[in-house]
Amino acid sequence: MKAEKKTNVFPQTLHDAIKYFADEDRALDFMKAIRWPDGVVKCPCCGSTDVSFLSTRRIWKCKNAHEKRQFSVKVGTVLEDSPIGLDKWLCGFWLIANAKNGISSYELHRAIGVTQKTAWFMLHRIRLSMQDGSVERMKGTVEADETFIGGLRANMHKNKREQRKATGSTGMTPVMGLLERNTPDRHSRVRVKVIKNTRKGELQTQVREHVEKGSEVFTDQHLSYMGLSDEYAHQFIDHSECYVKGRVHTNGLENFWALLKRGIHGTYVNVEPFHLFRYLDEQAFRFNERKDNDAGRFVKVVSRITGKGLRYAKLIGKDGDGLLKPSWATTWMMRDILFGME
């Protein structure tokens, strides 16, 4: 009896998670609780709760007459239309949520027994669920900085170097970062975004959009930040002189850039600009949830799967918008709003 009780404890390590979610019924119950937190299963098309469970196939069937009456727990999530079992999906979530430097598609394909192409698609779907989507503005003391992601000209093949004769950041992708420093009730958190350029209009627009007026804003000596003092307590540090002057520095963001680039250069090696924002979401999630344990990070990323979807055509830049069909995503979200808040 004691051994049986121990197996029902929610896993705290990867080893425990593999054994725990190997039970299909247990994995389904976990996903059901994530998908319908109130415990009431609803049809994703019509919002009806009058559904029956087909135990042999582990899916539900709506009793109302309409198209797509049968649905699984994956419908209306980033897992939709995936033939991969929940046991492998949940292990993938655990691995990427807790790998400090990320996990490559080749490593995932070897770890859970899927093709590399499938693993790559799975990882991008999981990164989609890592997106914060918060509209809450940062406040208090905020650091602002920018960096460039891309290969160095010196490391390129001769043919590539000839195409890119310029040095420095030319041809690289600019990324803007904001970091809200520690407060008594919350540790520091970041928000990162791919931007068009590092000119004044672009950088200051990001600061004014995501930081509350009246907050302290610390930057480096970049001229594009000059002019923020009209709405913020703006101070800057001149890196040609020093890197810290009292409380004025951007070392928090420099730490995040180091983690980001270590993952990109060490694990992923090469990231296309088209997909860069997805890798930013991944690293920002792990950084913001760093104080939690492995199980906590896992639950948080899985809890964000609903109402999101990614099609392979969108992922590779071909035909299709890459979004869930209205009857399966938009309708589901609207129905959940209407029926889930009664």
C-alpha cells in the first residue's frame, strides 16, 4: 500500500515524470485538469457540456448535432492535430522547461524516440506555449539594453564574408530587452523582443510601451535613449568609463544576454532570424521562472497551451497562416469565456 501511494505523488524529477506519465490514463487526467480547470469538459465547437467519453479511444463526443463532434484533450491547444502520445509530449515539455541552455531537436529526437523533424516541430510548439502575453507594464527600477544576434563575419565561409564586407553588427538581428529589478515581493523579470533597428524611435517606443511612467530607467550611453527623462527618471552608464556607478548599471540584462547567447551558440548553433522570437520566448520563460523548481516550471508551461496553435506551413514560411481554424480555436476561446465564467 505504501509503494502504491508513492507512485501517485506528482513527479518532482525527470525520472519520476517519465514513469508517472507512462500511464496513459494518468497523463490524460493531468491534461484534462489543465485543459478544463473547473473539471467540466466542454465541446470546443459549441461549448456544450453534454458530452460522452469514449474510453476505448480516450476522446469525447458532443451530443449536439454539428461537425467535428468528436474531440480529444489536445483540441484547442498547441498539441492539436499531433499524433504523438501525451507521454512523449509531457516529457518534451519537462526537458525544454528545465534545460538551462535549451535542448536541440536532435537531442529530443534521441531522448523520446521521434524523428528530428518531429522533435523540431514539437519544440517550436512548446516555445509558443512559453509566450507570456502579459500586458502588465514594468515599474520600479527598469534596465533597458539592446544586443545583436547572428554570426560573426570572421567565422563565416569565404563566400559569405565577401557578401558581407561590413563588420560589426551589420547583417545581425537587433534584440531589445527590458529587465524589472527585484522588488520585495517578486524577483527580477525580463521582456525581450526582436526589433527593426536600434534607432531612437524604435528603442524609446519599446520603453514607453512597456514601462510605467515615473519609473527609474537605467541604460547605457547609447544616444537613442536620450530624451526619456521627460517621462522617466532616466540615468545612464558610460561603458567607456565604467560598468557600475552606484545603482546605475545594466548588468542584470547583460547577465540575461550571456545566458541567451550561450544557449543559441552552444546548443542551437544557428538560429534563423525568422524564428528568433521563439527562442527569445523560451529563454525569457526560464529566466523569469528560475526561482521555481522543475515541477513548477513544467506545470506553468503546460498550463499555457490552451487557445494557441501552430501549423507546420506557418513554421517553415510556406502557404497558410499557421493558426488554428476558427471553429477549433477562436470559437473554443469565445465559448470558454461565455460558459467558463458563469
